[in-house]
Amino acid sequence: MKYLNRFQVKRINSNDFTYVFLHVTAFKKTNLLSEGQGYRTCKAYIYSFYQMNYDYLNSPQKKGRFNIAMVSDFCYPNVGGVESHIFALSQCLIRRGHRVIIITHSYGSEGGQRQGVRYLPRGLKVYYIPIQPFYKQSIFITVLGTLPIIREIVIREQIDIVHGHSIFSPLACEAAIHAQSLGCRTVHTEHSLFGFSDLSAIIMNKVMEGVYTAVDQVICVSHTTKENVVLRAKYDADRVFVIPNAVDASAFIPDPSCRDPNYITIVVVSRLVYRKGLDLLVAIIPSLCSLFPELRFLIGGDGPKRLELEEIREQYQLHSRVKLLGGLQPHEVRPLLIQGDIFLNTSLTEAFCIAILEAVSCGLMVISTAVGGLPEVLPEHFIRLAPANASELATIVADSIIQVRRQREDSKITTHEQEAMDNLTSDKLNICTSPPNPLCRFSLVADPSTHFDGTECNCNSLNDHCWHMHKWIRSIYCWPLVAKRTEKVYSAAMSKPPVSLHNRISRLYQLGPLTGKITCFSAILHWLLLQFISWLRPEQIIDLMPSLETPIEDFSDSECEDFSVDSHK
């Protein structure tokens, strides 16, 4: 205490004394305390710690604030719809005062593997657990294999809600089962649509039905997805909420000046796979290019269907008119979109398409197949829907190309009229300068002003229309609104008591004569393993993460209208 007396530190409680003692020891080891010139530095350093209040480390959690774990196999550094959804939603929930972490598997090869704990913006902690993906981005299904590490993270982070994403994520499904056994509430967001006919869909439906016995609330991105989930999983419709996806409209600012006047450009941004309707795209490209010489395609994305696009490009000599740009980084999407006049989506099944929101935000005309939840995403004046067959889709696209061509011709006519009026105005100015003529002055006031107003309106009509579309998107599909709605789902889940083992076994037993018995046996085995792990590593010896009180940032629904434009131009 002699160092403390020397620095005249007063009213030190136990927490402050611990930090002061540690840092005094650190200064002593660096020989700062042995020299007179280091005392003032050490004194200021200790005073800075004394000024801090550490009572918030053990403060009770405020009502309405939750510790949330987002769990999925699909996460950054990969790029996709689920990945962007998890990141954007987590950021908004943090801004609303919640503590959010992400749990996913490791990424990368052995040399540069992303494993352990990493941090994303706003202190978003990501646990890359040491499990390699087995098929594509998904881990191997073990059910019991992830229990020890999920239990460790849930206890350490004092998680209230485990929020899984996508039934195609084994990690999210297993985390829901573990979380219910650990007393957490569980929420699951479904991003996809599935069929009912083939064997894989039947098996997946049984898996979904079993996993959802451990889920308190379900979120779907469209009403079509909700109907699909209720039918497939035999789930209570009252426990299914519809919360659509959103888009960061500030990253998709329209700029019609970037469009090439010599071409009518159709933009496609998609994974080049079968379910995205690449067969339809391959079928309509040659006929459309033969009908419209000024037409070109810009295709961003990669996948196994790229080979077929390259084949038709070779066969019909369309190298200059069909450009394959490969996989795109997020910052490369807007520069591609603003070059286009039309955005084309040819998906065969889609629960919700964020890409069409990004296109509308950039002011593009959107053409899409009328499948899944797409008809409920945009109003009729923002999108043209076509059946999922090549002939009718080609007809709709051709009509849209003609519409774009007419708009450009009208714009050219208006421009020529304006040039003629400018020449006429200059002639009248020369005549009217000497001697002055009231009739000439009247004509100068009336005619040019009339044509100028009309020309300005026509010139700005495309701009106005693009910005109208952009403002509509950012006011409706806004991540802060999605976060507010998700909070209500969390509150509904927290209001219900945890499900006991007996009730869960009763639910599982109703899955069928064979499936029910197998899942009941698995649930009992899971409970026994959890008891063994709890005995082997008791909860009391796990180092808990302090309950930090996260400040709520001031943002409301009006923030959806207040995006910075200059930084994106």
C-alpha cells in the first residue's frame, strides 16, 4: 500500500484496487517505479483507472435486453443471402442494446485457417469453432459431437436466446437441440423453400419436424415460406412469424448516367446453378440477341452452369454481347447494377430474393419468374413477373426491351426539339436586340420556357423515377425495422417457460412409430451425455463473460430515410 499512499489514491473499492494493484505491479516490473521521473506517469495511469467505474461488470441485465447467439454454417467470410442477413441483423440488434455473438465452423485451409474468436464491426464476436465443413459449407451431422463446445460457449456468454438460420445448416439444428437442454430459448429463421415429392424432401421434412420440437418460435422471410414450413414441419402456425429480408439501401444508390446509351443492358447477378434457372437464361439469350442488335448481357456470379453459358456464347458468337464477370465481391455489385437498364431473375424456387431489392434500389426495371415468395416482395409497378418457362419469359423480356427503347427514343426526340428551340431562340434574340419588339419578347418568354420545362421534366424523369424506387426500398425494406420486429419474436420466446425433458420426449414420440422411437432414444442419450459433461466440467468453473451494459444508439424508423448519398456516388 505504500505506492498507493504515495499517489494519494482514496476511496478504493475491491474492484478498483484489483486493477490498480495489477498495473502498479506492471509498472514496477518495467522499473518505472525505481526512477523518480516515472512516478508522475504511473500516478496518472493509476488515476485513469481509478476514475473508471467497474460496477457495470456485474450489473443485472435490463429488461428487454438479451444475450443472443446467432448460429449457422453460413457466415462471413463467405458471401450470400444468409450471411448478409446474419451480419446486418446482428449489427442492428447490437445498436438496440443487445449483446450478440455468432457461432459458426472454421473456414479456410490448414495454412490460413480462420479459427477461434474474431471480431467484426461494433464488437460483434464470432466463434469459429474447430470443426471443418463436410459438404460445401455444412458440417457433418453428429447431433452429439458439438454439445461440449456449444455448452461451453452458451454458459460462458450467458446466452438467453439461440437463433439458428436455415434448416440446411446442421450446426444451427444441433445448436437448437443443445440450447433447449441448457434452458435457453430457441428461434429459427427459415430462408428457403422445399418440395414434397422426392425422397430427399421427405427425409428433410422429417428432420425439420424433429428439430422444430426444440424451437420456440420460427421466423420466415415470406408468407409463402410460412405456409411451406407449417405444412412440412407440421408446426403451429401461431408460432410462425413473417419478417422479410432487408437491404442496405445506402450501398445501392441509383446513377442513370452510368448506363451505356449504345446498348440496352440486362444485368444478371446470381449463383450459376440449376435452381437459379440458368437453363431458362441459356434458352432465351440467343433469340433475344438476334431480335435486338443493341442488347447485351452482363452476368455476375459463378457456378457449374457457367460452362453452358460459355458454350452458347461460343456457338452464337456472342463474346462482345454476353459478358461473364465471375464471382463478385459485395462492393462490386452496385457498379455492375447501375450499368443496366433491366435486371433479370430466373429462379425456379425462391423464398425471398434480396438481389431484386438491390436492383430496384439502383433504379432498374426488374423482370422475374413468378415463383415462391417473389410475387409478394415488390408492387406491380416495380416488377414484371413471368411464368417459369422460356417462351413466355422471352416474351416479357422482349416487351421490356421495346419499352426501354421507346423511352430512349422519346428522350432523343425531346433533346432534338430542345436543340431546335435553342437555335430558334438565338435567332430571335439577334432580331429583337434592335429594334426591340414586344411580340418577340413575348415569344421569347413563352416558347422557350414552355419547352424548357418539358425538357427538364423529361430529362429528370428517369432520375426521378430511379430515386422514387430507391426511396421506397429504403423506407420499406430497412434493417432497423427488421431488428424491431425480431425483438418482438424474442420477447414472445422468452415469455414461455422452458420445455422439460418429459414434454420434449412426448413431442418426439409423436413423429411416427419408427422415427418417434429413434428420436426419443437420441434425446435420452443427449440428456445423459449432458449430465456427464456437466459432472466432468461443472458450470461453476467456467469463466463467465461479464454482463456489459451496451448503450442503445439513438436510431428509429426515420433513419431508414436518412442515408448518406455522397459517399456512394
